[in-house]
Amino acid sequence: MKTIFTTLACSGLTMGAMAQESPTDSLMGKKIVLDEVLVQAVRVTKQMPVTFSNLDRTEIAPRNLGQDIPVLMNFLPSVVTTSDAGAGVGYTGIRVRGSDATRVNVTINGIPYNDAESHGTFWVNMPDFASSTESLQLQRGVGTSTNGAGAFGASLNLLTDAVSEDGYGKISSSIGSFNTLRNNIKFSTGLLTDHIEISGRLSRITSDGYIDRASSELDSYFLQGAYRDDNTLIKALLFGGHEITYQSWFGIDAATLATDRTFNPAGLYTDENGNTRFHENQVDNYKQDHAQLLWNEQISDTWSSNIALHYTRGRGFFEEFREDDDFDTYGITPITVDGTLVNTTDIIRRRWLDNDFYGTVFSANYKKGKVDLILGGGWNNYKGDHFGEVIWARFANNVNSRDRYYEDNSTKTDLNLFAKANYKLNDTWSLYGDLQYRTVTYEANGADTGLVDDTFNFFNPKAGITYDLDPNNNFYFSYAVAHREPNRNDYENGSPRQERLNDFELGWRYVSPRIQLNANLYYMDYKDQLILTGNINDVGAYIRANVADSYRAGLELDASIQFSDKFSMRPNLALSSNKIKDFVLVRDGVTTNLGDTNIAFSPSIIAGNVISYAPLNDFELALYSKLVGDQYLSNTDTEASMLEGYFTTDFNITYEIRTRRIFKSVVLSGLVNNIFDERYVSNGYTFLDNFSTPGNSFEVQGFYPQAGTNFLLGASFNF
């Protein structure tokens, strides 16, 4: 098997399970494999019974021209992505096996990234982070034990830039449709005195967006200091970003979609003269900074350890113009104007979030002979302040600018401990076990959440077996249990219950020098799953509700086929059934059992393909295709809530010019998205009209249209 791994690495076939096995070399210096020990506690290999896909830096680079990480992951199995602004810059989202981002556990260097309260991942807060990502692994299903919120659809872990032995510099720029512009600069000192490296990146991305006024101004930075010797690797990292995006999370109705698909209702109001206007500063403005200290020590031939300290500081607001808003909301006393009692006013407000997140994660690895054991855990604490400010009001007699009309806070403590082991019985059979204990305490006192003081204690066992039939064929089966606590929005919408998931995975992997195949069957059985209802709140976040029994079952296939040294193909296909058992709908005061219905936002077919052709060593053409089947925006199986499927194709070209003078090389890239100009909608919402009369309720839909044909052109100068 080792010979096969070496052959694949030499041939460039690093997609899928092989990406983790192979060191990489580039103009940016030889990468030290030791960096991968920083994520060994949360990553898996083909010797473990977990369904996963890998992407490394070289595979991300050709498409990395300013779009967000979810968009760059769009062509992995069972993945569906969307963009509020319609072109992959700004707010983006990802779903895996129908599960949205709040159910995908994300770690960066093993440290939790999901927001502790909402469980969401907001990549817009870390623009251009793909440019500082060495590799990523997407585990579908429960996966292995990870730090942070429990995984209910997938786990995504990222490893940031590895230590480079050689110094380098890199300047990259890209331009494209909708006035998109990305500039960044990267550098590394290489190893100084054979032990110390300093590296970093500065980036700025701006875009008008496909949707009207869906503009983005995104700044980010990444700074890393590293020390390594034969047995030690220490990294200190500072990274973060500042995003200002014009709001585009409201969507549009079907009639507007047909006549004016780029229309954005955000900030819309009517002035005193009856003219339609848009508030110029209807923006989301947020800063987030991360500090990480990572220390890996090879204690002996059998023992190694990892410990990390982390701190995240977040603060920001979104501003909105509110037309004819009630005085009561802001504590304003009604006033008399020209003899008329006034109790509403036009108002501009800001809703703030100011939070701190800090903690530690740790693990110890024992590896000898047939045993590979990892003991680890993490302790994380979150403190969040929520408050609203009045910036301006047309009528107000007892409110000043920046007065707070609400103020509350929340805290969350998360402790988890785990032990996992892989034991090789013989040359063909391996056993896997993973036990995790997690306790979560959440307190909140908001008017929308009510008083919350809940503690959850979860035990999450996992077990599996792997069988190596021969050097080319590998089979696995696993059973895993996961639990999940409600998020803040769930408390706002009622009295939520914790969730439980039983995940069964059965898979086959085939590896040869030219072909890699992965096939797996899964059955995810949920108890009290918090499913998306299809409705959204006033900031575009989806509302969820518990359902007693539900499941997701499917077949996933993916392959990497190297037809020749110049031509390769990487197709994938996911077929699934996603059902709520005996779904009960309460509508207009009438309770109806709809029987088994489809879970919202869960297409039964998702397929992708990448066809690559390299006529020269430094010249590559690639065609990316994505098929997403029909999906429902609600759980009622009504025709009105159907979101039509779509098929898109992108074209990517890269050409590297190697020089001997100022630059080592110049890499030219071009990306044409949606080359056949598919008019499609990747996301939406639906809910009952609360103002309809009893017996005459109807569904209101909102849609998020995506851009037609658009392009990005880039150039990178390496020196």
C-alpha cells in the first residue's frame, strides 16, 4: 500500500483520501509534514471507518480568485452552496447532506470556529482565508470526535499554512464581474537559523455583487510565527478580518424574480415626498480577530502531545432604516405633532453583538505497533453582549442618539473529553472506537430568548471496523451517536429540545495508481431533530423546530480517474431520501398529519464533476459541473414550496510562466462561472402569511437568485 501512496503522490493524484498522505512541494517552499500533527486529533485517514474528502492547497489555488471557502468546496460530494450577493463574495452558505452550516462542525487547527450561540460559520468574517489554508478535510456524517459544537451533518477542519523551509514572496491580484477586485500579498522568511519562520498575508476584496447594492468591502490579515526542531513545533498565529456588506438577506418574491431578479429590498423606504428611496448605510459591519498558540511535542518514539490556547474577539453591528416603527419598541413616549398624537416614527437603528470566545484544546497521541490511541478534549467559554442603539429618529422626545433600547448578555461554557483508538488486529482487520463526553452550560437573559439557564450532558460513542481486502480494496462500517444542544434562535422560537443522531456508514474504497473510487451508504436516524421550517427571521437566519422522528439515507459515489498524464476526471454523485416521519402541521388552528414528508432543503440528487486537461506541464484547463436536484423550501411537500433544480458549469484555466529574473514564476488564472448562463436560484424561504384570514392562509416565498455568466481573472507573482 505504501508503494501505491508514493505512486499517487508522484503522479499528482492527491484528491480524496490520498491528499493527506502526500507532502507537497511548490515555489513557495517545501512544506514540513510535521504541521499535520496539529490536526491529527480531529482528522482521519483511510484506516478509519469515516466518510471523508480532502482538498489541499494546490487543488484550491486555481479557483482561488476571491470567492469564499464554501464556494471553493462546491464540487465535493453531497455539498450545496449559496451566496446572498449571488456571486460568491460576501455572505455565503454551505449544506452537506441537506444539513446547513449550523450543523457542520468547523475547526481551524483543531480549534472551534462555529459561533457558540448561533452555531453558524460566517466566512465573510475571514475574507480570503483560502489563501492561508494548507489543506482541509470534510467528514460527512457524525465523523470523528471534534472540539466545539456537535456535528450533525458534517465536520470541516482546516489546517493553516505550513512552515516553509524556504523564503518566498507572492503578490496576487484578480478582477472580475460586478467590479470584483481582490489583492493580497504573502511572504515567508523561510527557516531562520534552521528553527524560526515568520510568515503572513494581507488581503482586500471589494465587489458590487450580482444583487443590487449587495456590495462587499472585505479586509483580512494572517500573521504566523513558528519554531521547530526535531521534536517540537510551536506556532503563534494572529488572523482576522473586517467586513462591511450591504444587506442582501431578504430575498425577493416570485413576481420580482421573473421581472427584476437582481432587485434588493433592503433599506427600502418612502420619503416625506412619496419618493421611493434606499437607506445608503443598510450594512452589516463586523470585525473578528483570532489568536492561537499551538504547541506539538514529540515526547518519545511512542508519545506526542498537542496543546492549544485560543482567543477570538468579535464586535460589530448591522444598521437598518425602519419605516413607521412603533414608539413602544424603543421606549419613546407618544407626542403630539400639529394636533395629532404620533406613536410611530421613521428610525435608524443598529443592533450590536460584542463577544469574546476563549479556551484550550489538547490531545496526547500514543502510537506503537498495532495501537494508535488519542486522548484529548477542550474547554471553551463564550461571553456575548447583545444591544440595540437608536441612531436617528424623525420623531422622538425622550431618546438621544446612541441610546440603547435593549441590552442583554449570554454566556456559554463547553467542556469535552474524548478517547479514540484504532487497533490493527492483523494485516486485514482494524477496529476503531471513539468515546466522547461533552457538557454544555448556556445562560441568556434576552427579551427574545427569555431567561435561559440550561445544562446539557452528552455521551457520544462511536465504533467501527475496517477490512483491507487487498492492497487496492478497503471496506469499512461504523456506528456513531451524536447529540446537539439548541442554539439562541431556537430559544427565541419556543422551548426547544436537544437532538440525538444515530449514524450508520458502510463504505468501500478502491485505490490504484490511476483510479481511486469511494462508495458509501449511510443512514442517519434523528430523534427530535431541529429542522429548518423554511421561515427566516428579520436578519435572514432560518427558523427551526423539533420533529420527533426523521432520517436521512443515501448513497454517495466519488472517483478520481487519471486517464493519462494530461487528462483526468473527478466525478461524484449523491442520491438520498430525507424524510420526516408522520409530520404534523398546525395551520389556521387545524392540526393535520401529513404522513412522511421530505425534509426542507434536502435535494434527493447532487452530482458534480471536474474534467482536467493539461497539454503542458504548466498549462491546465478544467471544466467544473454541478447538478442540484429539486428541493422543498418547507416540510409540507407542497408544489408552492418547490425550489427547482439546476445545473451549472464553470471553466477554469491556469498557466504558469517560469522566469529567471525578477520573479520565479507568474501564474495567470481565469475562471468563467456558469458558462451556459443558467438562470437559477440556490436558496430561498417560505412561510405562512400571518395576516391572512382563517381558512385562507397562503405561503409566501422568497428567493435568492444567483449570477448568470460571470468571470474572474487573476495573476500571481512569485518571488
